[in-house]
Amino acid sequence: MSICGRKKSLFPRICGFLFILTLCLVLHYWKRSRDWGPWNENAKEKIRPGDFCKGQLASGTITPLPDRQSFIITPYSDRRQGNLVRVLSIIHHQKVKELYCIFCCENSQEIQVVQGEIDFHLDRFDFPYGTADLLCLQPEDCEAHFISVHPWNPQLESTQLALFPIQNLFPEKPPLDFTICMSTMFGKYNNVLQFVQSMELYRLLGVQKVTIYKNSCSPLMEKVLDYYISQGIVEIIPWPIDLYLNVSTHWHYSMERKDLGYYGQIVALNDCIYHNMFKSKYLLLIDPDEVILPVKDRDWKSLMDRLEKEHPEIGVFLFENQVFRRTVFSKTPFNFSSWAAVPGFNVFEHIHKEPNDIHSFNNMKMILDPTRVIQTSVHSVLKQDGTSIQVLSDLAFNFHCRILERTDVHDRDLIRDPIFWRYNKTLIPKVNDVLLKSALPHFTTLLATMVLQGMTSC
């Protein structure tokens, strides 16, 4: 007879305790085994290279190769065009002729080397360096989680190569609906007020994450970013591109003869697409002085539900850019006294926009399905699986509060459009709340004083 079967004793309790303990141990080790499985999104972070795979794990966002003319950003597994690893890179378009992909094959504990195909993105704008995909065809008999890149046919005994984890090995259904790709924050960015206004409007419209490629910003801006990071909204990707290349603040080489255009904005946007490919259903490629505004819908979800229904085959939606001049101020019915000490532009005061020139290029911005995009530029997609469509401006458009774009249009000929004011009741208190919680100097004291005086109503 089983001891655990005796009545009126402590043994049933002991057996129950042992059963629960055993069950907990089983669940613990079962969970650990799942953490290493391909269905777990963190699996790629837990895998480590085997001893046979020589080299040191790359640290940082940008890694120079020994030739100092090729810079590796991130390798991504891409099964849409075969068993490819797409290594996003910055490469000199003339000096670099060949690059080699070195796979660490875990199944055979061997190294396999293949020559990669260098695919330069078309929008290089005449700069010597440009965004490029190094396309590495992974051998069929090789199961690899890590790859190295070498500018010459390498000797396999080399241990000085950087090792890169291959991202996107384990695709899954994205947990988020809307993510913003924001690049690049540079020049000690200090437009705090407009940034907070944009962020809070993004949140009202449905954003769940904002990925920012940050080069530099002011100490005040750091405080604001720290607040949004603590809220789980902002993800910062360090972008020290100026440590490696002489970068321009302009988009074309003829405007400033440097190595790479606009702090590497294009390569950052492409990286953001692949970085979020299986994390978010839709990506918005916009800057902090922009917001894609629905005209007929309350938020982005309603807008995209409408567009999905009308255009189920489309993966890239383009929105007309409308410039609201921040050099033209307008009186408002709102009280902004508490924002006086905050650096940056108050978008509520800029409600006059330039008429669009139908004969000129429009700097449209995009909402896109990242799984349908292969290469992107800033205002259009260069390569995609499918087609793009321009959304009518009476349905939605890109609200862009910036310096003038059309020098041929006088201020008196601008169009008054206070569409931003529709958000005042919800947006203004939220901006105040963020500025207060960010502990910005001067604002906290000023707002507290105004609260006591009953002056903060809008």
C-alpha cells in the first residue's frame, strides 16, 4: 500500500507538496527550453556563437571593416528572395568591388565562405558613400546564427573579424500595430516643445513605439527622451555615424561635398524597416516635425482599416506633404503661458500652409507594411513586393511644420488651415503633463505657480 494513501496522517500533505514542487520544476525547465526555441522572439538574443566560430561579437550600431571603406550595420535573414542574409551596409560606391560573407554553420561546426553581391540603393545623391545591401546566399547545408564580413577572400584562421548575430531568423506575427521610424536626431537637437507635441499626438492617433536613431541632442531633450523610454514608447538606437564618416547636413552632394548625405538618414530608415519587420504591422516614416493627419478618421487604425478595405493589395501608402510655415505666427484662443520657458516651436501657432505646386516634386511621407518593402528612400519606396498608392489629401495628409519650402509664395498668399486646433482639448493637457513629469527646469516651477494662480486652463 502506498504511503501517500494512508489516511489521517501528514503524508498526504507531504505528497501534495512534493507533487506541486515537481510540477513547478517541470514548468521551469519547460519554459527554459521554450526560450531557446525558434518560436520565441528573444531566441536570437540568447544564442551564442560556438567556439569554432572565430572573432568577437560586434558592439555598437556601426562596425567598420578592415578596409575602412565598408561599414556594417546589421545582417537580416530575408527569405522573400531565396535563402538570403541581407547585410545592411554603408559602402564606398567606387572603391569597394567585392565583399565576402563568412557563415558560422552550427550544424556542421564549420565555417563556410561565399562571395556576396553588393546591391547599392539608387538614392545615393552623388555622395561617395551610399546605402547598400550585401546579399549573402546562405549555403543549403549550413544552419547559421552568426555571420562575418570581410573585404578580401579571408584566411579562415583570422580571429580579428567582427561577428554579427543574424536578425529576423524567427519571424512571427507582429505584436504592435503602429511604429514610427524617426531618423536621424542630430545637431544637438533641442526642439523640445514641438517634439513633445508630436509625440503626444502620435499617441492619440495610435502609435505604440517610436524608434529613434539618435546622434546627438541637448540635455533638455535627453530628459524628455528618458521620460518616454520609461513609458516604454521610445526605443533609442545610437547612431554615431560622424565618428566614422564626414557627414553632410544636406541631401545632395552638390550642396555639401561630404562622404555621406544627411547623417545617413536613408540607411537608418532601411535599418528601421528590417529592425521592426516582425514587430509592427505598420511603420510610419516621418520626422518629429511631421505627423500624418487623418482628415475623416479619428485615428490611424480607422484610417488604415478604410485603406485596407479599399486597397487590400497595397503595402505602401503615400501621403501628400503640406508645409505649415513656422515663421508665420497666428493668434490662438488658447493659453500657452506655461510653455514660454520651453525651447522649441509651438505648432498651434502655425496654421498657415503653402499651396502645393502640382508641377514640383512633393516630399510625401509613408505608412507601409514592412514585410512588403525591400529598399526604401525618404519619400518613396525603391524596391517592394507589390505597389504603392497615393492617398487623397482630403482623406489624410502629412502635416509638416517647418521653415518655408516655396520661396515663390509670399506669406500673404498662404492658406489658413487650423486643423491642428481640433486636438487642443486633449493634446494641451497631455503636453503639460509630459513637460512636468520630465522635470524640465523652469517649466516645473512656472507651471506650479500658474496652477496656484488658476491660470492653466486652455
